[in-house]
Amino acid sequence: MSGHAVIRIEHLGKQYQIGHARGPRTLREDLVDLARAPLRRRNERGATDDGRFWALRDVSLEVQRGEVMGIIGGNGAGKSTLLKILSRIVAPTEGWATIEGRVGSLLEAGTGFHSELTGRENVYMSGAILGMRKAEIERKFDEIVAFADIGPFLDTPVKRYSSGMQVRLAFAVAAHLEPEVLIVDEVLAVGDAEFQRKCLGRMQDVSRGDGRTVLFVSHNMDAVQRLCARAVLLEHGRPIATGATTGVVAQYLARAEAPSSPGAWIDLSGVERTGTGLARVVRARYGSGLDAAAGQAYPDGPLTIGLTIEAATSCTIASLAVTLYDLQGTKLVNADTIASGRTLRLEPGEHQITLRIPELHLNPGVYLMGFWLAGRLAEVHDFIPAGFELEVVSRRAPGLGRAPADDGLVTCRLELLDAG
Amino acid sequence: MTPAADYFRGMSRPVAAPVVRIRPPKGWAPLDLRELAGAHELLYFLVLRNLKLRYKQTALGAAWALLQPLLTMAVFTVVFGRLARLDSEGLPYPVFALAALVPWTYFATALAQAGNSLVDQQQLLTKVYFPRLLLPLAAAIAGLVDLAIAFTLLLLALAWYGIAPSARLLAAPAFGLLAAASALAPGVWLAALNVRYRDVRHVIPFLVQIWLFVTPVAYSSGIVPERWRPLYGLNPMAGVVDGFRWMIAPSAPAVGPSLAVSVAAVAILLTAGLYFFRRMERSFADVV
């Protein structure tokens, strides 16, 4: 039965009304709108598409039986909207789709979990709500518990679990879901690396072994490339590329709107700064040297920074610092050459300086990089609090490790020394 | 095996997989009762979850199912029985009140829980597909367990007051079912409206309070003039309460015509509610 389209999507679109989509309405608001409606029509005649936007537009796609299709794109590209329509959680505004077979969707970890219920109760509840039959859950129960590795806590309320245990149990249920068509949204983004590997392996088995069709959304390009033969790239709700994963991923990385791109010189002549101006950082560039990350910085990776410093007179720089702030303005890093005791003698003119942070302990996110030049007497020659935005991207680690977005700003290794 | 059978086996096609069709919603949709029936296992788990969560971390647990009608009965007995001296159809006032409070307590709880069921579990609405109707349905069904517990309390009260049980008590499941339908009918309307208008959450307690006054819980429906009885029957809970009293008191007024009106009223409100719910459910995840 190869070459048979299990999922067929034709011109699928979803329109939202801004303001309507967000938050529940009150009756009073609707009544006020109703009262104003005749007036507004007169006022805004001709103003079309008032407050409406297409979260998804004109998506046509066919997925063959047994195929694992990746869906990639930036935030707000419409990936989740597409999955929600195919999962029948929201209705499309236009177009249609047909899916043959039992559909299971996995849009979050722990759907149907309740913290007051025990692990055992939650396995049944979550399994049932994800579409498993009672007999099916009973048959796989031991396997699920073994996969989750929660041991003696099976009959403890889930609220007493560590967050790691909760995630493991939630995924264990999900990993044993075996519909003909599986729709998965970014589920590998949580859990520890070891467990992610386990889930990924299971997904691979499931799709290869039984000819199951999988739609897979992820920001983890490594996982997408490993799992999916084909991928579709969405941008602003529209599919802009469909085909072999490698090519689509390359296109995505090339189009990704980086706040500043690695390798290229960034002109700092216009940024806000203070200091004597005797020596100034006029240009900067950076890179991690990792092609897989398109040269972007990545957690625990190295970051090489090139600076062009312009000196007005002869001077000595005793303190050359690189600072990193988060977007809320918290200073996270102040890496200073003063610690090394080395000074920098500058003659009038431009100087090229290369600095290196061997390991950047920041999780994925956008940060502000700034610079600081001070002389031997601590006189500040140049202080740039926010030179440019630096993006730290999730790395393509062999372990597929990708920290969840809310897992703190700073990376930190943890070793288990004694398990008693 | 004969060659012919072999031939046909070779021709047999794989079992047709169910096809999910997704298209933009248009107007009123038929009720998909088959899908609902197919989800009976999930309904079972939702009811179970409802029951397990109901009295979690309470000191008295399921005893609340008994305490609520019992305590209200005590208050009613003092206020309406002793002070106001309302007619109690020849029954001891406590039994008279309890016979009404048992279904009423169920109704009030089930209505509120069904009405809030979608909003309270909105994380499910936005993350997974299942027939949405299961949520208010599970709320109404879970309450029936409390109703059954409270009903045994009523039987104990009969024994305490030396009232011999009659064969009429066998009608209890029918009246219980009518109470469930009476709660579910406004429940599905309110649940669907609640998703869009959170005002509903504040309307429900008020609605239940008003409803209590137009239901013969504290008083006998005998005080309603005869010619208004059929109209009074439009309140299905009037039929339920009269039914419960009819089961235990030989002298209770007959429940013929007004009960028929109650059943018809529930049937219409519930059917319309199901269609309304079906129409609204497509946008639940968008607006919740």
C-alpha cells in the first residue's frame, strides 16, 4: 500500500480575529458590540479584514502511509495551528483535510493528568483521554510503568512526584499510544537527555516497525533530521518549502531571522555609550564556529568575539570586559581580562582584538552583548551596555539534549555522587 | 480450504479504516451519537476521576453526600416546619423535607458542575480531541453516586419514623434519571455559554437559588392552585420532588399531568441544548 496518502490536506486555512481569539468575552462586551455594530459598519465601510489575521493559509499537503513528516518554522509560523486542526481541536476556516485511521495527538506532556491522582490513576486517565481503550491500557500498563521508571511511587499522588518523574510518566503513556496516525508537537523539548533519547528511539521504532504515519513538530533540527524523511517549512502560516528534510532544514536555518548574524561585522558606531572615548569599540563580530548551529552561540559552547578598537591616543587597557544581559536587563556575564592580569597597549588607530569565551553557560534565548574598556587607573574609556543582540540557539547535541525554555537562563552541570 | 475460498480470501480488502473529515463548520450539525457511544470508556474514566477528586483532601470525605441534605433538612425543619408550620402532606416534616432535599442537592451540585465542567477543564479542550459533551455528562453522572448514597439516608429516615416502604420506591431510578436529565438540560446550555461568557459562572449560583424557590422543596406543591399545576410542571424539578414524595407518602398528591409536562419540558430543553452545544463546540478551543 505504499504511495497511498493517509493524510490529505487541501488549501487549509485558519483565520483568527485579533482580540476575539484572546481571552473569553463577557456578555456585556458582546452586547456593546451588537449595539455599536450598525454605526461601525457605516464608519468603516471598505475597511476589510478588520482585526483578522490568518494563522494558517493555503496549506496543501499529502502524507503517505508510514511516512514521518516534519513540520518546522519559527514561532507563530502556524505549526501548532496546523496540528490543532488535524487533531480536531479547532476547526479550519477554509479548505479541508481527510485522515484515514485512528488519530492520536500529543500536543503536550501529561494531557489529562491531575496532580491529586496517583500515578496509576493518571496512567489510565491520560491513556483514555489520548484515545486508548481500557483493555489496551491494561495490556501495556506494566510496560508503561517500566518505561517511566517511577518504581515504588505508582500509588502516590502525582503532586508528590519530582517534576522529572511527572514528565517521565506522562511521556511513558504517550509513547505507548499506537494510533495509525500520530500527531506530535515539540514533546522532546522537555525531560532529561537520556529520557529524550529513549522517547526518540521509541518513536523511530513505532514509525518504522508498523508503518505508522507521524506528523512531527519540533524546534530540534537534529531530531527532525533523524526522524523525518520529508519536512514542510511554514512561514507566516504558509508552506514555503516541502521536500527532503535536509534541504528544508537548510532553508529554514538560512531564513531564520537572527537578531545579528554570526561572522558578519556589526557596526557599533551608532550605539549608546559612555566613557572618555580615548579608546572605543567600533565594530564587533562573533561566532561559535559550529556549522550545525549556523555559527550561532549554543549552550556550553565556545564563543569567539572579534573587536575593532579605535584608539584616539596611546593608551593602556587594563580591563577589557564582555557583558551579557538578558532582555529584562539582568546582568548575567561580566567576563573581564583584568582577571588574567594582561594589559593591552594601544597606539592611535584601529586594532583587531580576538577574545574567546571557552564555554558559554547560557540556555537558548536572546541576550544583549555589551563591552567595557577601562585604563590602568580604572578610568572608563568606553562602556557599551547593549551593543547588539546575541542569540543562543539550542545545540545539536549527540544526546538530543535540549533544555525547555523555562528551565532557567544559565546552564549548570550536575553530578550525582552518591545514590546512597 | 477450497480454491474458491482461497480466491476470495485473496480478494478480501483490508478492513476500512475510519476516515476523519475536517472541513469548516457550516450551520447546525447533526448530533454524533455514535461517536458518543464509542467513547463510553472515556466517560467511565471521567466519571471515576470526578468521583475520586470530589472529596480529595477533605476530612469527612464522602460523608458530605449525607451531611449536605441532612443539615439542610435540620434547618428547614426548624424554620419551615416548626416556625412557619408549613403543610407537609401528612408526613413528619423532616422526612417531607428530606425527600425533596435528596434529589435537590444532587440537582444543584450536578447543574453547577456540569455548567462549569468545560471551563474548569479547559486545558483538555485546547490539547486533545474527544467528544466535548462527555465533560458535562460525566459531571451529571458522577453526582448520581452521591444521590444513591443520600437515597439510603432517606430510607433510614423512613425506618426511623416508622413509615412502611411501599412498592412505589421501585420508581426511584426513573425519578433519579429525570433529576439527572433536569440538571443536564440547563447544564449543557450553561457549559457551552460559559466557554464564551464567563458571566455564566456567576449566574449559576443565583440560578440555583431562584430555582429552589420555584421548586416545592420547603413547601408542598399542594399550595399551588390546581389550574397552575401544568405550568408549574414546566419546572422539571417540581416533577422530580413530587415524585420522590409520592414514592414515600400514600397521601401525597398524584403526579400525573404535571409530571408529563416535566418530562416533555426536559426532553425539549435537553435536545435543543445538545444541538446548541454541538454548534458551539467547534469554537470552544478558540475562545476558551
